[in-house]
Amino acid sequence: MSVGGRRWLPVCLWLVGCCGGPAVAQDRPLAKEEFAPSSVARGRALLANRHESGCVLCHTVPGLPAGGDLGPALAGLAERASAAQIRQRIADPRLLNPQTIMPAYFSTLGLNGVASAYAGRTVLTEQGLEDILAYLLQTTRAP
Ligand code: HEC
């Protein structure tokens, strides 16, 4: 009994390590249990909304009709970047490129000339960021 138990212990630890806590927690620094699970449909609507996100002003996005070309096309994105990297890029692209023209969508630091209605607020909510990420992860893999 105890021998069998010991043999399974590493497997259990591996499963917990890989599929449970730490790995997921690292990839998802935001406290997921505080809001509803992400929604691909909401992410699509947000991405397409020129006022709420403006993403399509600069990017073409798979599955969305029109898009701009100030930023790279997002087709194939999930092939070249992890969820954590994409999340960071959207939250604050200045961390990757201090000169970027892309807005920081989940930061209030160092932003100048912010309209008073938006002062102290992030452009996207945590939920909105996760929804957009869900859509991008689902649609930007190579066919
Ligand atoms: C004003 C134009 C602009 C807007 C608006 C904008 N971006 Fe960007 N984005 C860029 C540029 C330019 C780059 C290229 C990297 C850089 O210069 O920082 C980029 C890079 C990216 C990348 C990395 C692409 C790659 O190929 O690795 C992602 C992902 C991204 N943007 C997502 C978004 C999302 C999602 C939104 C909306 C929430 C958005 N962007 C809004 C201009 C923009």
C-alpha cells in the first residue's frame, strides 16, 4: 500500500504543478476568481469597437471586417506569442517598446493629457482585457 502510494506521489505533484496552481498562476497574474470567465464573443465585440478599444484602427484582426495598418496584422499572433506576452503587450506596450504609438490599455501610469472622465481609470477593465485575449488566442492560430 505505502509503496504504491509513494510511487504515485511524484505523478500527483507533477499534475498539480503542470495543470494546477503555479503554472497557471504565473500565466494569469490577475485574480481570475474575482470576475466571470472570459468570453470570446465579448472579446470580439470589444476588439471591433472603435470607441471602446480602437484596436481595429491600427490592426487587422482575423474574423473582423476592416482594420488599419499602423500596427502589425494580428493573424498568426498566437503562434508567435504566449498568452502572458499578449496580455502584457495590451496592458502596457511601453514595457516592450518605450516609443510605441500603441496605447497602454491597462495602466494609468505616466499618461498625459487624459480627459478628466478617464483620469485614474484604465482604458480596458480586467475583464475586457481577458475577453480580448480569449478572442485573440482562439482566432490567431495559423489555419
Ligand atoms: C494607435 C495604433 C494602435 C492601437 C490603437 C492598437 N495598437 Fe497594437 N500595436 C500597434 C503597433 C504600432 C504595434 C507594433 C509594436 C510597437 O510599435 O509597439 C502593435 C503591436 C501589437 C501587438 C503585438 C503584435 C505582434 O505581431 O507581436 C498586439 C498583440 C497588439 N498590438 C494588440 C492590440 C490590441 C488588442 C489593441 C486594442 C486593445 C491594440 N493593439 C491597439 C499599434 C496600435
